[in-house]
Amino acid sequence: MDGARFANAIASLNCAPKAITWEAGVDVLCFGGTKNGAAVGELLIFFDKKISREFDYRAKQAGQLGSKMRFLAAPWLGLLTGNVWLRNAQHANRAANVLASRLQKEAGIDSVFPVEANAVFVSMDERLARGLHARGWRFYKFIEPHVYRLMCSWSTTEEEISSFIADVLAIK
């Protein structure tokens, strides 16, 4: 399972991680760290022990073993202790809901899809998108002709959301 946004899915579904992994038949989870606060790295979790056999050797042979692996592994202790990974994901999901709500209420921009995690999909004309890009906002077109994906992260602040809304209103 590609787990880049695994934490956001768990936070949104409000379920135990096992419900969407090994209980659902997943053999391996690649739990992404960078979208949850880690500088680099992913955590591979093998639910089928047979598949994990000699994985460490294969990873080393493929050049995927950092010379100082303890430095890459250390942030995981912080993320996994006290459910920080889940709190980070819950924060990102809440931020996306706030962003979607404020876009709708203050700028009359509706979400194209329901906000289910940390992504907000909105329809914007090219002029607004170009204006926001010119002001330093980074997002991209998701579906042609004019649906854009706005992402919130574990570190998105209310001030950033307010600044984005202010820029939308100024350009609109």
C-alpha cells in the first residue's frame, strides 16, 4: 500500500490502522514520513513476514541503505511516540476543512469534491490561479480545464489560510 497519506486516511476514517491494512489484505505498507513531518524517509511495515525475508539485504544491494541510518530513523521515534503522526494528520485534515469552508463563505468558491482528508479541490479561472501563483502560492491543476488541488499539511497555520483567502479576495 502506498501510504503517503496513510495518516490522513486514518484520521479521516477515525479507524484503527489495522482496519485498512492487514485486516483488509495488505501485505506491505510504505508509510510516508515527509507528508507527516519527517524531513525524509518512509517506514516499510511488512504484515506478511515471508515477504520481508532478506529485505534488508535486497535494500542494501539496491543502494537504499543510508550510511547513518540511525539519523534517518530517529524522526520516526518522535512521530510514532504519543500518536504524533495521527495528531499531525488530524491537524492537516482540519486545516483543509477550514480552508474549504472559508473559500466557500468568503470567496464563493465551492469545493468540487467533498473534503475527506487534507486536500481541497476547487474550480478557479486561469486569472485567479495565475494571480495566486504570482503571489507565491504553489498548487497545480488537477483536472482540466480548471480544477485545482490545494493541500494542507501538518504545519499549515490559520495565518497561512487567512493570507491565502486575502489573496483570493484581492485578485477576485
